[in-house]
Amino acid sequence: EYTLIVVARDQGLPEPFESTRPFRVEVEDVNDNKPEFPRDVSGLVYMQTLSVPEHAEVGTEVGRVTEAIDKDEGDNAIVFYFITGGNEGKFFLLDKVTGILSVHRDLDRETKPVHTLLIKASSDGDYQVPRQRRRVIDVSDSSLQQLVIEVEDINDQPPRFTHKQYTAGVTVDAKYGSELIQIE
């Protein structure tokens, strides 16, 4: 918002007349900035890391993506979040408004211990994720952030022997506590 003072002066004689009037000028924002994720001191977008236990129930909240900031104002400053890569198995859902990431399919740490997603911040709520999903992050694009989800191990695998049968011998004069066989 700007306030201008307009001065009108005639060339009257013997004295010119003068009149002033203030005018208020409001500049409307246009959507000319894209949202940006925070950068570190080297200028790179921070990589975010979250974790979730394996076999967490579908719908379990993993966390919220790092907030991106849009320098526009009003409705033009609203940020929406999209997964643009790394979710080929559709293991996760991302609420585009809140930025909350949740489990969408069963996660098994023994199958895949780490998931790396690429998150896009956009001021367009109808942003269309390209069919050719991104595999690498363009470090110059601060509207993209890498999100690493570590799947935490739970004790869901019983111990297993490497052989079906083991055979060992012991001498009559073996001392108490002596090792007879090592079983794996």
C-alpha cells in the first residue's frame, strides 16, 4: 500500500492557487513466487528424515513434511504438498493441505528398510504430478525436498537354525562348562 500526495497548482496571478489531495494506492499480489523449503548454510534444501515402525497400521501418521514458505500474500501464499517420486509402491499418502504423511500399505523392514520420497511444494492446489516421476532431486529447485523414511525394526522374525540337524560328541572326561558345538 502506498499513499501519494498529489499537488495541483495553477499559474494564477498575482498568487497561484494550490491544492493537495492524498491518494491511497493498493498493489494487489500476483502469484509470482513459488514456495521454497528452508536451505542450509551452503544453500541446499535440507533433507528431512522421519521414522515409522514396520507393520504400523494403515493410516498411522509418520510425520509432517518441513514447512515451505511462499513469499506471496493471501491466497497466493497457500502451500500444497505432493509426492513426486519414490512412492512407486504407494506405501505412503501425503495430505496436500496439512503436509501430514501417513502409512498407506504395510511396511516390512526386512523387505525395504528405507524409503526415499521426493516432495514438491506448490502454490497450485491442482498441481499435476508428472507421469515421469522424478528419481533425483534438482538441487537448484528449492520447491523440492528429499524425505527419507526409516522403517524401524520390530521383533517379528523368530530365530532360525541354519541346519536341520546338529551332531556333537562329548568325551567322558569333559570338564563341566566345556564347549561342545557351536550352533548357528
